[in-house]
Amino acid sequence: MHLRLRLVNLAARWRFKRHAARPLDVTWARARLGQPLWTRRLITPPIERSVLRDAHGVVDLLRPPARAEAPHPERALLYVHGGGYFACSTDTHRPLAARLAREWRALTFVPEYRLAPEHPFPAARDDVLRTWRRMLDQHALRPEHTVWAGDSAGGGLALSAALACRDEGLPMPAAIVTFSPWLDLTGSGASVAENAERCAMFVPAQLAAAAQLYAGARPLTDPGVSPLFGALDALPPVCVHASESELLRDDAVRFAAAATAAGVTVEARLWPDVPHVWQFLAGVLPEARASLDAARAFVERHVPPARDDLRAT
């Protein structure tokens, strides 16, 4: 493990895991995640941002800067932030969403979905689907030029929403990219126990508590709650990146195997020693840069650029 990665893991343990013994406190976690503000600002690349509001909620709209050879966005992106379904926001995840918007040349929509426990499943998934319908209907964006992405719980939400699109006959995006996705809220993956000490950020009890907040009255095995247990056929190509040492490693491994068996094109890769959703640190960790480069190559292979201007009204 090189020095930068060692320091990042030590910082993650100090920031997150030293609090792992305390019961899950939603208010406390919401106040701390994404802080201090200066670090978030430091790692957020420049981006043009506006806010879309309607009676159903708020969506962050990020537009990549114009280039001489590409003055307009070439793709559309629906980005779903993580946070265990009970915390985080468009603000906390703007560093990563903005980086993807710039690198994928994508007009990017980031919904401020409702959080548990005030709004258990299916509220968050309904908000993601509402944003997707808005992109298709109000903004006339074409699915073949659109990619969905999400990290952690957001990766699970993206795949849960994609399964709902398939079942409801809605168009699906051309591809889906997930970073450290949370896909099994039962915690049945072997890595939950095996990596309890290795994971720099979380312990199994935290996953179990957050899962129950989100599922509410639904069983944790409901495919809407845990996409790993759903029928995975007819999904678009999926890219899955996870850490070998995180609790959610086997969510990624088992999903890749099941989706491939169902005929889905899956590109899955594990990185050693990196913390959960290390892609935030692309300016610090070469492993983060490598993951984002691989994700961009995946998007370029599966999501053709639009020839005309992509506009949001």
C-alpha cells in the first residue's frame, strides 16, 4: 500500500470508523457527512450549476464547460448520490457528480431524493423515477444518449429504478455505472463479516441499522429494496467498481455474476486496499483516477454521443 493510500485510509478511519461503536444517529450523521465544507469545495471541479424546482422536489442541474471541439454536452447523466438512504445530498456529492459531468461531457441531473426514516422505500426510488420521466418528457432527452450512475446506496437506487423501468415498460438508459453499490440490505455477503476490520469506514451493525430505516415495512429481500435479489435480465450494460476491503465487496461480486448469467453485459473490477467510494479522491489517489478513467471508457463504448445540442429548459 503506497503512502497516499495509507494516509487516506487512516483519515477515513479517524473520520468515520472511530464512531462506529455508537448507535446510528441520523441527525448527527446528517450534520457531519460532507464536512468540513472547505474540503468539499477543494475537490469540486468548476461546473455550471442551476436548480430545477417543481411541486415534487429539487434537482441539481450540472452543465459541463464548453470546449472548442465540443461546445455542447454530448450525453445526459442521471446521478444518484449515496448516503445509506438516510443522509447526504446533492451538495455532499457535487464533487463526484461534477467530475463525471465534465469527464463524460454530460448534462447531469442529480435528484434531491427523499430520505429515510421519514420517507422509507419506495420514496427515494419514486423520486429517481420522477426525475427520469422529467428528463424524457420535459427535456426530450433520448435514452440512447443517457447514462445513469450512483455510488453506494445511490448505486442500489439506480439499479432498483432500472428494474422498475423494465417492469413498467419505461425506457432505460444506455448504460449504468455504479461505485461500491449497496445491493443487498440483508447483509448476507461474506465480505460483511470478513472485512469488518479491514473496511476503513463502516461496521456491519451500521449497515443493518440503515437497512431497516430504509426498508420500513418491506422485507429486506424485496428486489426493490435489494436489487441483488431481483430478476436481472434485460438491464443495459452495467459497470461495477468496488474495493476488495470494503463491507460491500460481495454485493458487487454477486451482482456481477448474477447479471452476467442473466445475459447482461457487465464490466466489474475490484481495487485492493481503497476505501468505500474512493472515486471522490481522483485528485489524490491514482486508484481513483484509474477507476474514473475505466468508467469513462465504459461510457464511451456504450453511450454514443448525441449529434445535436442537448438542452435543458
